[in-house]
Amino acid sequence: MIKLPDELAYITNSLKPQKTTDARLDGKLCVISGTTSGVGYQAARQLAKAGAQLVMICRNREKALKVQAELARDFNAQADIIIADFQSLAEVARAGDEIAKTYPKVDVLINNAGVFNKQRQLTLDGHEMVFGVIHLASFLLTHKLLPNLKNAAPSRIIEINSEAHRFGGLNMKDLDWSKRPYIALQAYGAAKIAQLLTGLELAKRLEGSGVTVNMMHPGAVRTNIGMNNNFFYRFYSRYIIGWFLKDPLQSGKDVYYLAAAPELRSVTGKYFNQTNEEKPASYVMKAGLQQQVWEHSLQLIQPYLGGMHEI
């Protein structure tokens, strides 16, 4: 069998058996965004099944209430709801402040919220939407909850990332895609690159704190991401590409593994293809680039930090 170079190993890694755990999360508080469908929904079910108390950050109250009722019925789980639209950094800041005030300790933070646009759109703050929702909003939420994560140490931050970071178009001089043609997959990849770079930087900054930071690709799965696009895109995604995608149930189990597995208690600054550790694209390992994206991202969220100090 031909051994692929490290950077191409992702092609076969998704075919490997996935690791599992039966570790319980009783008494643990897990904060997770984007739980009304797809990977986030399945992850919430797995976490609730393991005994965790959940705080679900969702945009749609009606859908969130439905998930809340399901978790109570199926697992007798407590799942609190925070409504926030990740297109607005002000709403993310409000949600973060509310969680930080209500729950002194956060054991697990899972940044899962995402969006995929076929055409360029802007957030309410004027940022390219995919970059704003996937990266900036999660970056801000993480900052807001860091004191609570430290209070709960050992605790974990899990960034739901993507192999799309290997094909991204991160351009520090044009993060909002106002100076070049908008290419949807590259825009999505750029947001995932930024998330990955700042996650790696955060892991270094939190060394010795008891808070770990890991990134994971949840697999190529069927989700509702991108369903905000036109009819032709939705049809193509659901009925053509959809045949080749996996059920998100496995991804939910994989997120639970990263959140609960005892053997990962001290593992930090790593990238996982589902549950298997993998080397990300070589350029994201450049310390200078990690720090550059961190500092620029920090400037963009600074107005919403409310006097919080640098990590």
C-alpha cells in the first residue's frame, strides 16, 4: 500500500476506524453553538446521553425549543437555550456575557456554528459573512468564556474546523473579499484557516492553565449548511452531492469523544480528522502567521470585549 505524504493523509484518514469512549460527563457543563441541525444537533444528543448539562447557543428559538424538549425526553437532560445570531458580534458578546454570569464554570466549549454562502454577503458588522460567523463570532465567544473555562480546569475548547482549510483563500489584505472575485469554497476555507490559526495560537497561550484547545474536521457529512443559498445550489447539495456524504450521527459521536475521552485530558494544540490526529496544512504551523491572524482578529473584536484583558 502506498503511503501518502503527511499533508495528503486526510484522504485516507477518514476511512480509518474512529476512536470511542464511554466516559461520563455528569456534572459537566458544555456550551455548544449551532445545535438545531447537523453535527451540532448530533453532538448535543451524545453529550446529553453522557450526562452533561448543556447550554445551546442558537439563532432560531422555535427549533431550539424542539431540541431542548427532545433532550429532556430522551435523556432527562437539562439543556438551557441562549438565542444569538452569530452575524452580529454585539449579540455574540451579549450571549457570552450572559453565559459567563450565569455559569461560573464551563467544562467544555464547542464552537460549531457555521455558514456557507455561494455569493458574497456581509454580517451586520460589515464583515464577510462566512469569516464573521465561523471565525470572528467564535473567537469572541471564546474570549468571553475563558475565565469560566479556567475556573473549571481541566476543561476543553473544541473548534469544529474543516479539511477545507487546505484549499482556503486567506488574504490578510482582503478578508472581506471586496477586492477580488468571490469564490465560495475558498471563502469558507479562509474562515477555517483563521479559526485554525487562532486556535493553535490560543493553545500556546493557555499552556499550563488546564484549558486545552483542539480543532477537528467532523467528516464530510450531510448538514443544512449552505441551505440559505438559491434553489439550484440546494438541489445540487442535497440530491447530488448528498449521496456521497455521511450521516452526521458519527460526527456527533466524534465530537463527544474529543469532549470526554480521558486520554485527551492533556492533549492540546492538535488537529483531528474526526478522532484521528492529523497534520494540518504546513502553512498554518507558521508561528508568525498564527500571531498575525490572532492580533488582527483581536482588533476586530476589541469593541465587544468590554474591558477584558489580553490572554
